[in-house]
Amino acid sequence: MCGIVGYVGKKDSVEILLNSLAKLEYRGYDSAGIAVFDEGKIVVEKTKGRLADLGEKLEKTYRPKGTCGIGHTRWATHGEPSDINSHPHGNEKITVVHNGIIENYNKIKTFLVEKGYVFESETDTETVAKLLDYYYNGNPFETIVKVLKEIEGSYGLGIMFADFPEKIFAVRKDSPLIVGVGEGENFIASDVPAILKYTRNYYLIEQNEIVTLSKDEVVIQDIHGDIIKKELKVADWDEESAEKGGFEHFMLKEIHEQPTALKTTIMPRVLNGMPFLEECGITTDMLKLYNKIFIVACGTAMHAGMVGKYLIERIARVDVTVDIASEFRYRNPIISSKDLVILISQSGETADTKAVLRLAKEHRATTLSIVNVKGSSIARESDFVIYTHAGPEISVASTKAYTVQLSIMYLLTFQLAYARGKITEEECREYTRKLVELPDIITDVLEIKDKCQYAASKLVNADSLLYIGRGLDYALSMEGSLKLKEISYIHSESYAAGELKHGTISLVTEHMPVIAVATQDDLFEKTISNVKEVKARGAYVLMICKENADYDNDAVDFVIKIPAADNIFMPIITAVPLQFIAYYTSVLKGCDVDKPRNLAKSVTVE
Ligand code: F6R
């Protein structure tokens, strides 16, 4: 997730680009850059760091003058945050800003290197800039169409051609793009907040529509060159709600971003239908070696690790220990150089997780981190890192970061199981195919929010509640319970359903609602027995199960049904209603959803 902007008009473009980018910093802030037509030439200024650093650099060095330019604020995916990897990319003839991931950039890069191109950065975007240069025939539209036919992945692109000063070209696929329409000035942007200071009128650009922007005209064409007429939309949000994409809270927005976050995390790691982690340095040979696997993390990230343990042990048949980082580091764990220690962290800065990483290195274990923030301490210090591509997560309660962590757990499990001969190539392909389908399933699951809102209305007056489940459902219910308690301040616990009768069931009364997560076919009957036990003690029972589940209506009070996928994929699907239930309970209680009391997004102290 990055932010792109563009301006063409009569005013100082630098000021407008910087103001607009400031409204997109929520999309990433590893580096920033602009390109401006300055006396007919493209002048690029960029730097690692935040937008303020770019502003300072412009004051100290050179502030381009001109009325047409493009800009970028980066959330690094390919290549560390650095000056050289910052956007724009290109040369004095063609310059590009990009939001998204070019999945086949390696193939294109190899092709261009053979043609004599020399690459400066580690980014996927530079391949687009150079491919445009390769195909350039004096006609920007035709050149862009040729490039679109070659590139795979997601993109929102802003492009300047030196031969066409005072014009900006733009196109998108699977990354957002809007065109702002003003009086004698026009804009492109990844999101509406970027333009609200200047205009409220905008067009929504659809897949592979190509935009040509000058100060007095907006031309939108399909790839055949046919002109597309569009309805001009009028933004009625204030600037703050616009940053939330029109959602009431960042948490709700981030729940809705999950299909895209999953796609951008999974797709670059699938090659010819098989998991492909080689780009992160993880080879099949290496996965054959380890004796034991430790997964260590905190909070939500640890819950992703719990799901990972069930998956790896079930499918790859490798012994996995999951632990909370603050416990693991002080329990003198038995780790050897033959073990793999996996650290999971959204921020990549959590103090206890970082300490475990260092401990694992002291024991000479191989360390692999699964991290969302590029270039963070944990990512830098690990032997291997697999980045999740969720984009910045602003709400303190983690949602999209959790589901993308799960998606990496699946890829790793499949590659591990295949490397160790526990599944055939055909089985591995089948699992991978099902994983690739998940983002679309999640899009459908987002539709059940009304049911979850109703469920929340039944929980809001409780002082305490229980989440129960078995197997993968238990691992997931830990996350459901944490989500609810951290943002609604209702006490809740997650229990293995079969363990209730060994003590905890004495708490169950009509005042203690129970949320039963029952998505695992092989364990369904067993869980239903436990559901009946709590129902018989007066609990209000809310059950989440597959749409085809067969159960006795009297055993439950309210049911949320979700699409029936393969058992192993149910945690990632079921996470969505659990997130919604927590969200709406918090809203109904009037809590500060995005900034719950006593919590911080990044926990850099022990
Ligand atoms: C809960 C939540 C926390 C984090 C935990 C670890 O919603 O977000 O439990 O998961 O503080 O943080 P990271 O993943 O940054 O290491």
C-alpha cells in the first residue's frame, strides 16, 4: 500500500503535491518523492523518510518550479526504505509513481537486462518505468497499453512523458485511483482525502482505464482507445472521515481491506500454482532440515502462530511449539542450531519478540520473521523475512495484519509439507488453489456484518463471556476473545470446548453469553455437545458455523453462517465475523474503537 498523487493546473505543483501526499501518509511513510515539469524538463526529488523529510530536503537543496507533477508516499514492499528505492522511478524521458505490486517483475527485469537496461533500485516499479521506456514509440497511450499487456499484479500508476509536458497519464488495476476535477486544474490520487482541499468532484477509475490529464481536460479511455463517459461524483465527507474511506472507524475500514491485503500478500508468493517463498530466500532444501519449529510472538500475532501450529503439525507433520515472547525468553528454552524459530510481528518492533529473536540467534537457530513493517528491527535482524503486505494498520486492534499473517502460515505449511514429502505436488497445488480463492470468499463474508451487529446487541450488556471451540476453532477463538475484550472492555476468555467441564463451566449462568466457534466438520458433533452443556446452564449461545452445518435449533440462540470451505481454511474466514462482533460491541458501548484505553499500537517496552 502506497499513495500516489498528481496535479496539473496553474498553481505551484510542489505545494499541492506535498499537501495531497500528507493526506495519504496513512497509506505508508517509508519514503516520499515528487517529479515536476520544471521548464519543460522532468525534475525528480525524493528521499527516505517521511514527507516532512522531503519538505526539508526541498528547502535545503532545490524546490522544483512548475505547475504539473506527480508524487508518492511509500509503504515498502520490494526493496528496503532508501533514497534509491523511493519513487518516482524512471529517467529524464519517462517517470513513474506506483502503488501496488508487480508480481512478474523478475521476469520483466531479466528480459530488460538482456536488452541492456541497467537497474538502480530493488523495486518492482523500476521494471514498469523501464518497460515503458522500452516500448515508447512517441505515443503515450499506445505505450501504456503495450506495458499493461505485459505486467501482472496490482497497480495504480501516475506517469509523466517528457515529450508531453503539462500532461499526466494514469492507470489502475486492483489498486485504487481517482481523478479529481477542478476549475482549470485536475488531479489524480489513490484516495479522495488527497484532493478534498482543492475539489470535491471526482471520477472513480475502474480496472485498466487509462487517464490522460491536462489542466482543462480529463480523457478516460479503455485499452482499445474508446472514450469512457463517467458520472462525476461529489465527495460529501469531511477530511477526517475521508481518511477513513468513509468508514466510521479505521478498524472497520481495515476489516474491509482484508481481501486486498490478502491478495497482495499471497499472489507474489504463488508461482505456477505452487507456493513460492524463494523470493524471501526460503528454499525447499532448507525446509527439509529443521528438527523443531518454534513460533514466538505476542498477542494477536501469537494467535496467528497458534493457527500455524495446528496447520504445520497436521499437514507437514513437524513438531511445533508456540509461545508468548515474554514467557519464552525467560524460560531457558531448549533451542538448537537445527531448529527454526519463527517470529511473527505486525510492527516488527515489539520488544519481547525482538529479544526472542536475539536469544534464538545466540543458540544459532535459524530465524524467520513474518513482519508487516518493512525495514523494522525484527525484519532487519532475522536470517529470513517474509513480509505481509497489509499496508499500515492504524487501528490499535489488529485485523488485517492477523489474516495476512495467517495467509503466510498456510503458504509456509504447504511448502514445508511438500518439501518433506508429506503432501504430493498435486495436493500442494490443490491447497494453494484454495488459498488463492480466499480473498474472494472474504469479500462475500464482509456482507454478514448486519448479523454480527445484531449479535453484538445481545452481548453488549454482559460483564463477561466465553468463547469456545476445538482444534483450529479454539486457536481462532483466542483471537476473537482478545479482540472483544481489548476494544469493548467486556471480560472474555477463550476455552477449549472440551475443557469447560473441568472447572470453568461453574461460571456459566444466564448472565454469561457463550460464543461457540464450530467450523471443523470432524469436531462439530463434539462441540455441539459442549454447546448443549452451556445452554442447559442458561447461557445465551451464539454459534458461528458453516452454512451447511446440521444442528439442533434448540441448542443455540443465534447462528451466524459462513461459507463452507475446506476445514483448514476456516480460521481465516471465521476471523471476519469475530472482528465484526468485537467492533459493533465496542461501538454500541460507546468505546473509543481505534484507540482503546491503556494500549499502544507498537509495544517497544518489556
Ligand atoms: C491486538 C494486537 C496486539 C499485537 C501485539 C503484538 O489487537 O494488535 O495483541 O498483536 O501487541 O504486536 P506486533 O504484531 O506488532 O508484534
